[in-house]
Amino acid sequence: LLREGRLDARTGVKHGPSDFGRLAAAFDAMVERLQTDDRALRRANRALRMISAANRELLRASTESELLAAACRVAIAVGRYRLAWVGFAEHDERKSIRIAAHHGFEQGYLEILDVTWSDTERGRGPAGTAVRTGRPAVVRSIATDPSFGPWREQAIKRGYASAIALPLRFDGEMLGALTLCAGEPDAFDEREITLLSEMADDLAFGIIHQRLRLKHERAEEALTRLAYFDALTGLPNRVHLREKVDKAIEQAKPRGDPLALLRFDIDRFHDIQDGLGYTRADRLLKEVASRLRGVVAPDETVARVGEDEFAVWLPGADESHAITVARKLLDAVHESFGVTGLLVDIQASVGIALFPRHGAAADALLLRADIAAHQAKQAGTGFAVYAGATDQETPERLALISELRRAIESDRLLLHYQPKVALRSQKVSGAEALVRWPHAAKGMIPPSQFIPLAEHSGLIKPLAYWVLRQALRQVSAWREAGFELPVSVNLSARNLRDPELVDKINALLLASSVDPGLLKLEITESTLMEDPARSRDVLRRLKDMGIEISIDDFGTGYSSLNYLATLPVDALKIDRSFIVNMASSATHMAIVATSISLARTLELKVVAEGVDTAEQANLLRLLKCDEIQGYFYSPPLPANECKDWCEKFASRSAGSPVST
Ligand code: C2E
Ligand code: CA
Ligand code: CA
């Protein structure tokens, strides 16, 4: 009506058509402006709605791919574009853009896209341009824009009329681009571009945030793995096992359920390691780990608790099940291992400790299982259930035994050498090897504390072999350096009862190619008295090999002279307790003097130990003692210092004989 000039809009009065012509034109113009504004407003609104929807979604996403998918989904749902996709700029030779997420109508379009961000034909589309320039790239009309050439046909087929690519950039780093294709031409005006750019920035921030979070999580995971798993085998480690076992024990206690902890030790692993080298030995351990893993049920745990020690945790297991598993574990390693072309056979021992019988904490069970494994090894039975004198075994003592075993096995003991001086010639006649245990927490543990422990726990045998091997190595190294010094090694009573002792010493001498004359053995008088017949036999064989033998701590063992006279020994070593009081006690003086004359009669050499004053040394010289050893000359020293000391002593006594 208005247009036709039939109605006055305000008054409702009819007018002629001529009056209305201009009004109508103005109105049209106003409507058009309003419509334009409205379109702009709607565009801006759609972008704004998108941003806020996107932000909500982005905040919810918990992974990067979820985040990208959400961004594309929001663009389609809220922005009503036909296609949204995110591409990442790769730094490969082609500078390709990898499609990471998309949403909307694409019908295989992205597959044939093949975009890059290089300055080439396939790089001059919106995505490539946005990445390359770092600015939004708009294609107002896909139908006519020359830069869209490579994709035009396929795009038009799918109803895309215009497109925009927004760079995804964070803190100067170009990640890629978010591309939107719209169904109508010229779909993006300035304001919308600005708002979309903001959304792209938020997305880029979200991506970086996710990546950082992932990195952080990975680092945390790696730390957790490190703390709880063994890096070589991937098995749970000791800490992990302990937590698991302690927790299980807490749960089992009220119900009285049984539990078992097995310990699987490879015998002589260090010899194997020496033979194979570390890399191959590591492979072997991995292989052992996987065979053990293969034997146990899914709810049972195999852990690595030491270099060559594994533990197997059996929840709910009684003794008979534990024994069944022990047998299976031993069977599993029965067949040879192929290690880079070599066939390796291993022997192992399994120790079993049971809850509640043998302990109510992981550490106690681990220790008892360790002791049981050791019992199995000694008895040659393959496996053993813990059978120990529980009352005298305090946890500290048990722990120390385990630590000592490990120290012996991993070469962590030391030998010090104390020189002996021949009084008449004023020459160093030899040195006594004295074992030392440097303990990480307790410092240097003196032999008086751990030798009895070793004797009690069966460790005295490996300890003696360690000392012998080490002492011979030293003699051989010294000899190679032009320094020849006989070394005395102490043996315990139990060592004399070891049927392998003589053969082992022989083998060690051969292996080190040290002359038997350079090895001496010290055996305490009390040791010899424990089993006189047997001692005599062993000493005979050792002496026949050319090894000199001294009776240590002489005077403390109440040996009968008859017996002494028949022993194949070379020297008597007068115990330190007599030397200490010699100068002040007539009785002790008499004992020393008698011992020396007794030795003369039996044609034995006499050595005095623990000489720490000049007065004692003087008296001993007058009594015609052959050799003396003690702080007066030198304390026990590390090998290189002992060599230095001896050389210094030799040059001093060569120039001017020492008179004390
Ligand atoms: P031992 O065989 O009687 O060794 C002599 C001990 O007296 C050593 O103590 C030595 O350091 C100490 N000593 C030497 N000169 C003096 C001195 O002038 N004054 C004083 N106060 N002490 C002196 P260490 O090294 O502590 O050894 C103690 C014992 O441990 C040894 O007594 C020996 O029975 C045993 N032992 C040491 N090494 C071994 C070993 O490799 N195997 C065995 N089975 N026993 C060992
Ligand atoms: Ca000794
Ligand atoms: Ca002594």
C-alpha cells in the first residue's frame, strides 16, 4: 500500500502515488541498510557464538585430538560452515600440511587436497598462504580466485563458495591453520575475520597447552616408571614389590590368608658376566626375566630385586603352591639361553619364605627367602623353604648377611696389606692381606664384626675365595711392576672343612700364574684343633703345593705340643695379646720367650704380631724372633701405599740399618 502511495504510514490518510515515490525509495534504502547491518551483525554474532562455544569445548577437551575435533565440530554446528579442518605445518622437505582434524561435508575432498605451505601452486591456497604469511587468507570466491585453481573443481562440486584459513600460531611458533569453507560466496567480512582470528588464537593456545600437559604427564610417567620399575627388564623393582607385598600382607592378616615370596638367584652370575661381557649378560638377564614372567599367573608378580636376583610374589599361595612355582621357575631356565649366537647355561637357586610363618613384612620375607635361596644353593637342592634359627636372627643381622653376600659378589670388599719385617736382615719379608668392608651407610666395617657373621652364614667360603683371588691378582700385578712380595691370607676353620679348598687354591694359583711360594696361609691355632686329623691332611696337601703355612694367634689355642710337632707348618705367629703385655707382665714375657724357643726346637719360623712400640721390637730382637708385624712399622695399607712403604723401607735400610 505504501509503495503504491495509497496509505500514509503515520496518519493512515491516503495520498497520491507521487508523494510516496521518494519515501518508498528512502524506506527501501533503510531496509537494505538494516538488512546489511543485520547480516553483519548476524555474522559477527555467529563468530562470537562460535568463539564462546569453542572456548567451552576447548576447555573440556582432554587431549589434543579431542581439542581439534571439538574446534571443527563447533565451527560447523555454530558457524554453519560446510567444512572445517585443521592442518599442521610439517617441517619436511615438501613443507606439507598434514590434516589433523576435520568436520562437516567433505566427501573425500581432504584426501585429494595435497596442500603445502611452500611458495608453489599447491602452497598458494588459503591454508598454505596463512601458514606462510602468518595472516588470515580469505578466498571470497572459489569460483573465480586464481589461487584456488588446483582445488576449484572439487570444491565447487561439494558446494564450497568461499573459504578462509586462519593461522594457528602461538608465541611465534607456526603450528598450522584452521580452514573454513562456506556455502555462500564472500562469507567473511572484516569483523568476522577478526573474531575468527581470535578463535584461532585460542585454539593454538589450547594445542600448546595440551602438548605441554602431555609432555608433563609423560615426564611424570617416566619418573614413576623409574622409581617403580627396573629399566633393563621392565619388571617391577624392589621398591614396587615391597609396597605391593606390604599392602597384601595388611589385607591378608585379618583373614589369615597365606602368602609366599620366592627369591630366584642366578648362581655365579659374576663369572657369567665376566665371560659374556656386560651387554650380553644384560640380554641374558632380560631373557631370564621373560622366562620367569612366562611361568607365573597374571595375579603373581615377578620383580627384579638385585643385579641377578629376582623375586616372585604369590598372593594366596601356601607352601605346596610355592614349591610348585619354584620348580616351574627352575624348569624355565633349564634350557640353554641363546645370547647373540652363544649358548649359555645357567644354574639358579630358589628360596621360599611364607607369610605368616617366616615374617609379616616384605623386608623380612625378602631376607628369609634370600637366606633360603642360599641354603638351596649350598645344599644343591635347587630350591628350599626357609629353615633358620629365627630367634638369633635379628633383622639387622639378617640384613647385614645379605649385604655382605652382595658385597662379596659384586667385588665391593677391599684388601689392605700389612708389611712384615725380618728382624735380622731388616728387609720386608711379606705382607698380610686383611679384608676390609667399606659399607655405604656404616663406613668401614672391621673384620672382627663381619668375619664371624660370614662364618655363621656360610659366606666364609665365597669370602675366602674372594680374598685369595684378590690377593693373587695383587701379587701378580706387583710382580709385573717389578715388585715381588709374598702375601699371607687368613683362613677360617670352616675353610679347612671345605672339600674344594685345595683344588680351588690350586686353580687360582694357575689362573694368576703366581708362584705358590708367594702365597702364604695363616690358620689359627684353634681352627687346627677343631678337627686335627683333617687339618693335618689339608695342610699337608697345601704344603706339598709349595705354600707356606703359619699357625696364627699362637698361644691361645691350647694345642698339645705332640700334635703341634706333627703338623706340616712353617711358622708360628705369636698372638698380639702376649706381645702387648710383654714388657709389663713377666708371665707374658715368659710365654713369648717359650714360644720362640719352642719354634726353634721344631725348626719353625717365629713371627710376632701387633708390635706397636720400639720397646717391644727391641725385646723381640733380643729373643731372636724372626719377623715382626705391627703398627710400629706400619698399619695395614691399601695395596699401592703398601708397595710405596716397602720401597721406601728398602731404600732406608739399605743405607743405614735400622736399630731400634
Ligand atoms: P689377625 O689375623 O690376628 O690380624 C691381625 C690384626 O691385628 C689385624 O686386625 C691388624 O690390623 C691388627 N694389628 C696389626 N698390627 C697391630 C698393632 O700394632 N696394634 C694393634 N692394636 N693391632 C694391630 P684386623 O685387620 O682388624 O683383623 C682382625 C682379624 O680379622 C684378623 O686377625 C683375622 O683373624 C681376621 N681377618 C682379617 N682378614 C681376614 C680374611 O681375609 N680372612 C679371614 N678368615 N679372617 C680375616
Ligand atoms: Ca692373621
Ligand atoms: Ca691375631
